[in-house]
Amino acid sequence: MNGKDLNNEFSGKYNVEIVDIKGGNGEISGNSTLGAKTETLNIKNDSKGISDGKVTIQDDHTTNSVTINNYAQDGAKAAGEIVQGGKEGLTLTINNGTSEALGKWNGKVTGNTANNAKLVINNKHADSEWIGEIAGGKAATEVNNYGTMKTGKIGGGDGGLTINNKENAKIESAVESSGALNIVNNGTMSGEIKGTGRGATSIINNASGTISGKITMTGFASTLTNSGKITSADGVLLSGGKDTANASTLVNNHGGEITKITFSDDHGVIENQGIIGDKNTATNVAIGQTAGKAGHTIRNLTGGQIVSKIEMTKAAADGKINKIENEGLISGAIEFGGGHDQDAKGGGITNSGTISGTTLLQGKNINLTNSGSITGEITLKGGTANANEHLTITNSGSIDKITLNQANSVAHISNSGSIDKITLNQANSVAHISNSGSIGSLNFAAAGTAVLGKNFAVTLEDKASYDTNGAIKIEGTNTNSTIKLEGVSNARAAGDKAFIVNIGQGFQVGEAYDLKNFIKANAIQNAQGTSIKDTLAQSLEGRIDTTQNIYDINFSGGAMTISVEANKSIGALGAIQSIANMNSQMTRAQSIIDGVFDAVATGEIGNLPYPREGAISTQYTGASKKSKLEELAEAVESEKDPKAKEEKLALLLAEKERANKSWIGFATPYFSTSSIAATGFAATNGSAMGFVGGAAKALDNGVLFGAHIGVESQNAGKVGAEMQSLGSSFMAGVHTKMPLGQVNKASLSLVPFVKLQANAMLAANSYRLTPLMDTTREATGLVSGFSASALFGLDMPTNFGYITPEIGLMQQAVIMPELTFNSFNTAANNQTIKGTTATPMYLLAQIRYTKAIKLEKMSLFPTIKAGIRYAMAGNSFVSSINVQNGLFYATNNIDSFVGVLEAGLGAKLGQNASINLSYGGEFGAQVKTHNINVRVGWQF
């Protein structure tokens, strides 16, 4: 039937839900309208189909959905135009072929002219072909392609365009949309892709996808995510945003390749983990900018490569700063900045990866920050002395070469890494350089000035090289060179130096280096610009320091001599700190256990038999043929005085209780601080917290025997920024107190005793070393030690208090491990500190006084103790350090005489428990320690 016939029948026979065009005479030709009720139109392969003309869906169509299924395999049978019409909310779906059979479509499809409509094109089979044009209009247009689409343009109108190009599918057509444009590509797209309005663009090109046509993105906050290949020489025109927060973004993932990208509007961001650029021609632009556009950021992430040229040469503006952030590899050249007199507004390059291509920075207020590797030459054009107009390089990585290549340029270079060469290549250029790393040479190819900042790091090699080249290698034409020293000033701040010296390979320790040879330049000035060339030696005296405490520098007669002081190493300090810590631990443990012994003797803990203050009699007799209970029972039985009988009865009852509870337990948490001012080191502070606990058994003959353990966490201190140690330790030991008898003299009772104690300690310590202008390195090791002490003393209970003098010996040993510090930024700082052992023997003497104060419900026991610890032998140890210049030895001394002071207050709670708060201090010439502990004791 022809179009006319069909049109005439729509209101009758063919105004039905489903219409089939089939059979040899089945055909629509000419201009027709679809029946108002028709929902499905099927074009059968055996019909003539829609051969020409136009089929329009009327505005009064009664359904909201129309589907056209094309089963024809000859494009001539689907050559007429389909017009969606103007019905609001209508969805038109055209299926070209099926998932099982191909279809071919040659005709044009025009989308709806009304709002809220949708046009869906499904090119459904891998062999389906679509040649006709698609014009979306106001309809939201969706294209799903499994086959091939070519010749005709795929156009989206105000309703936007969405394309899903499936794997192995091909779109050779141009794609264009004035509204939003959304593309997901898994196949091949070779036509131009273009946004023409302000609708946002979203393109996802997956790993199997290839786009070879030019891409023009539009709209704010647009996105392109690529994991496949985008190969057009015209590349991608990346749109922008109204501000940084709404910038358009291009993400090139691992495996993705894009030949060229151009920022076409303000505020765009590129994030790359794949490859951007022309792999065959490195001089071709990989990333560029459209004139007058700025506010662009390039982030080349880890794994990303930019293999050809980057041009970010358009002028920045307020709020529109250009930046390059590199973590990967940039092998193409970089041009950054709009010209030597243009303000980059603080933009620049941040590199933590590798830049192997050349870099041109031209303008004012540009910053390059490098913590990676830059092997291509960096050329600087621009910068002035005015604030916010500097051209600044901050380097903590490695840079091969920096060249100032613009007359009157001013550059500020801050280096804590390595720079092989800095060249002043144009007249009157000025380089302000601060250096805590390594700079190979300063090259004066033209007359210029290098202003060296305070504490400028240099490396000294062998003396012959120093005498010839100085401490700073200067190349080029010497008459061009002017060196200005900010560290030689008439108003130098305390601690500021002109130079910090690294000790290099071949440096001759102990040799006198003539200071007049330190700089070999045509002109040398101080910070005020006054010439000091003829007085350089005098100007530098006292203004040079070394990177580490182990190096001692001496100035005399215009020369400097540097020696290695092994006794100033972190290992030596660590040994002093460890000995001090162990002494504190041993003294603390001894004091705590003494406190337990004395608390037993004074009755502060429990009711064990022992002479008491104000009750001097036969309370303690030592070993006897009879048991205590028997002796006390006989004494009660024979006593005639009622008052004395009552007292002895109380002792008998207490002895019965003691016989059932002969163990004493104790637990003592503590906190201590220390100050260490060891010879050769700046003063440092430390702190520790820990716990000592244990138990002792009371025997019938008065002997106490027990064991104890202790744990401690310590921060032994930090010397400036250079040295720090910290760690944790474990201690275990045994102790005993053995009374030898009792002598009663009127109001005084004397009980001589011997105390023995042995302790072993193991500490896991960490030592951190940070040479000046270098990084921090850490070494760990186990510190071991032991101590054994024997003291003789007298317990002297009186009617006015309890007095205990003691004297004895303590042998101690502390074994330090070998410590190795390697991989510093400056190899000269690498070192090995050999292990060492200290074995001091101490004379101990102390006296303790306790007063018992009985209250209604408890008893208080204030206590004070004073003593000394004197090193009779072994108060020194040998330190040795291996640095690149050899192995060096020295001797360190520890405190020979230490005063000990303690004060505390104990309280007896009931018959079997007590608590005690006490302070303990140790006062030596090098080490002072303050300790607070709380001891809880109980009888069980």
C-alpha cells in the first residue's frame, strides 16, 4: 500500500496499536502521518518498507511511546525520514535490526520539538548499518550502537545527546550536540565530536575504545575519562568552568593514550596516569592553551608520561593560576609563563617525579618546587628583586642545570638536595642562593652576582683541591664573578653562620685549611655590599660550622682545622644516657626495695617481728632453738607486771598472725625526668615512666628474701635537632636482707644486717641522628646491663625515731651495641659507632630516718634519706666512630660523684597494707634525675 492509501486508512483500518509493513506491496512512500493509536511500526524484510518521503508522529498522538522496528536488510527500505513531531513526553524508539539479525537504515530521524520527549536509536546487531542523519531537537537523544554508523551526522539538540558505542562497534559519523553531550565508547569513533552550546560534556573512552576524530568539549564542569586511545592530531579541546571548583576535568588513566590536549577555556584540569603526547615527534605540542585562557592545572600522576611538549604560555590572572604537578615522567619540553615581564600570579611547577625535557620559566612570580629529579636544563627568564615578583626554585631533589638567561633577571634558589650547576648567562643577572644540600658549581658565563644565604652548605675535599678551587667551585670567566655573603654581616643574629661544612671524601682531618682560599671569585662582598676579598680569612673566622657534633672546628691564624671527636657521637651520648638510665633504675629499685625492708622493720607494712621505735626489748633475737611463738608464750606466762604482760600478749597475737602471713608484696609505678649536660654535648632532657613490683618472704630468723621485676619506657632526650634516643627496658632481680643479731643499749637497740641485691636489664633502644641540613636516620639496638650490690647497715630503733645508716659497694656493667647510620643525603654524614662497655664500681653510703606517728585509725611514717654514689673505678669508657676519613677513638667520662636525696610519707592502712608517696633525686655534674613514685605494700 502507498503512503496515501495508508494515510487515508489511519483513521480507520490502520489506526491500530501495531502496524506491519510486509509483503511485496507493503510500502510507505511520500509524506504520511502515523495513526494516533499506533504504538509499534514493524518494517519487514520482505516489504518495500519506507522508501522515501516522511512519516510524522502527530502532536495529538494518543500514546506516550512509539517503537519502530526495522528488520529490513536493505537500506533503501528504511530511507524515508521519521519525524517525532511535537507531542510532549513522547518517547520514540527505533530498533535497527535485532540482537539476532542485522538491519540497515538510510533515512533521517528528526527528534521532538516539544519538551520532555525522548528519542532512542538502537543499532542493535554487530552487522547493522546506520547511514541516516539523526537530529535530536528538543528530545533527549540516546544512541546505542552495536554495529556501524556512518555518513550521516549524529546530532543532539537542546535535550542533549547520549551515545553508548559498544565494543567492536564503529561510529564514523560526526557527533554534535548543542545540549549536554554524554558518550561512553568501547569501540571506534572516527568522526569529529563537538559540543556547540553550553551543555556539559561527559566522555568515557574505555580500554577497548579508540577515538580518532577531533574532540571539542563545551560546558562547565565537563569531564573526559580515557582508558583507551584518543589519536587525533587535532586532539581534545578541553572546556573550562566558571571557577576552580567548577573546572572541567580530563582524566587519562593507566593504559590510556592521548595525542594532544588544548585548554580551550578558563579553569581546566588534566590528571594523567597514562601517556599524553606524540610518541614519534617530541617537539609536537602535547598540552597547550588557547589564547586568553588560564587557570589550568596539569597533574601528571605516578605512572603518567607526557612525551612531547607542554606549552603553558598564556598570561595568568587573579584566580586563574596555571600549575603543573608532576609525580610521573615528563620527557617533553616545558614552556611556562607568558614572557619575562608577565606576572604568573604564583603559579608554577611542582615535581616529585622525573622531568627529563628542558624547562623554560619566563615571567615574574613563578615557583618551581622539586623533590624529584630534573635532568633537563632549567632556563630562567624574568624575576625582579621586588616582593611577589621573584622567580623561585625550591629544590630538595636533584637538578642537573639551572641557567639564568635574561639580562637583569633575579632568581631565588633554595636547595636542600643537589644541583649540579647554576649558570649566570646574561649580564647583571642575580641568583640568591640558600643551600643546605650540594651545589656542584657556579658558572659565570656573563657578569653576574651570586648572593649566598646564611648557613650555606659546602663540602670540603682534599686540601690540594681546596687550595686550587676553594670550597665553592666557580667556573666560567672569573672576572665576571661576584659573590655576596649574607652570613658575613654587621648585624649577624646569634647562631647564624656564613657556611656549614660537610666533610667530604679525602678531607684531611687535622690539617690547617687557609681561609683566604675559601672562595675564588673576582669580587667578594659582605651582606652590606662591602668588599671583603682582602680580609676574607678574618671575615670567615667564627662564621663556619660543621654538620655534626662529632666534628670540632678550630680557628687560628687565618686557618681552620677540623678534627673528629669520637666522644661527641650519638653513640657516646647514648651510652651516657643508658648508664644514667640504668643507674636511675638500679637506684630506684634499690630505694623501693629498701623502702620495703625499712617498712617491715618499722612496722609500716604488716607486723613482722623486729625491734620497733619506742619498744626496745627482746622483740628480735634472730635464730633460736625455740620458735618465736614458744618464746613469746613463755614470756607472757612468766610476766608479772600487768602492763608489760599486756604488751607481750599483743606481740604473741601479732606473731601468730605473722606466722600465717609471712609474705610481703609491693607494686610501685613511677615517673621521672632527667637533665643531661654531658661534656661535649648541648644540654638535653629526658623522661621515663615505669613500674617495679615484687614480693619477699619473711623467714623465722628475720631474713627477708625475694624477687622483683621492672618495666620502663624512656625518652632519653633530644639534643637540638641532631640527636634523640628512646626505648623500653625490662629489669629483673633478686634481693635479701639478713639481720645478724641484736644489741640493746638503754633506749637504743642495734640490729646489724647485710643487704644483697642483683639486677639484670635489657633495653630495646632507638637512636635518631639528624646532621645539620640533612635528613633523619635511625639505628636500633639492644642495650644490656647488670648490677650487684652488697651493703652493711644498722637498724637503730630509738624512742625518737628509726635510724638506718648503710655503706657498701655496687658493681655495674652497661653494654652498648654497634650503631650504623647510612643513606644520608650527604654521604659524608654516614657513620658506624662501635659498641662499647662501661663497668663502673661504686661506693654507696646513705642514712635514713623514719618517724612513726600513730593516729586514731592509722599510722603515718614520714621518711628522709640522704646518700652518695661514688665511682671508685671504671668511671670512663672508650668511644669509637668509623667515618669515611677513618676510625677515631676517644674517652668519655661519667659522673664520679652523685648525691642522692629522698623524702616520702607512708601510711599504714589496717594491719596488713600500706601506701607510700616519695620523691627521689640524684644530683651529678652531668646527670640530674627527679623521680616520683607511689608504693603500695601488703602482707599476705
